[in-house]
Amino acid sequence: MLPRGGAVEMTPLSKEDKCDVTFVVIAYNESAGIIECLETILGQDSIHNFKVVVVDDGSTDGTGKLVATRFDKQIQVISQPNLGRGAARQTGLAQSRSEYVAMVDSDIHLPKDWLARCMSQIEGKVGVGGIAVPDGDCSTMHRLFNPV
């Protein structure tokens, strides 16, 4: 589903075969730190092929242009009006043609083996889910998985 309220402007990307994983990175005024995030994604040590989609959610600091210039055809950049995190995630998800999607915030730095470790755990499984842990508060996960 594409967001309402405006057309989505896409940076052209060379024709690619279907990939195993799509990383969706949403960004709003993240020019100060997004490059490091994207470098950790592109530096994944994995046999799995992947693509990276950055959804620039109406940034006013040039985030989308910075990413498009720095990474050229390595990363697909989608620019849209500021519609919020949920709409930006939906826009990125709509661009995925892969079996798996990894939603990554633009301030996250992934270890080099993150994709390989994740894929080793989920390939061949019937269903996989995820949970967001607010501000790294592990007590939330503990309560969810260890009810009293």
C-alpha cells in the first residue's frame, strides 16, 4: 500500500533479480548518522543476496539526496512527504519483492554477521515474527515471554 497525500518519487535502480532479503530503512532528517547505518548493512558477510531501500519521509536536511549521491545504484531511495514512521514503513514494504524484509531504523549499526545469523535461524521455518523493544528495555520482553 502506498501512502496517501502525494506521489512517491523513486530513484531509478538497475534491474535486479529477486533477492532473498530487503532491508527497509526509514529516515526523517537523519543526514548526520544514516551513512554509518547503511555501511553496516552493505557490509553484511552473508551468502544471501539483498537490497536496501531507504524511505526518506519528508526530510528537510537533505537525507535522501545524501544517500542517493553517496550510494548511487547500490541503494534505492524513495522520497515522500512527511507521513510518519508507519506510512514510511508501508512504502518500503511495498517495494520489497523478497521473501524476507528487515526493518531497520537509521540509527542502528548491524554486526557484520547479523544477516547470516538471522537467516540461519529463520530459513525453512513456517512463520517468523518480530517485536520492537522500546529503548532497549528488556523488561518488556521478559514480561511478554515469561508471564507471571
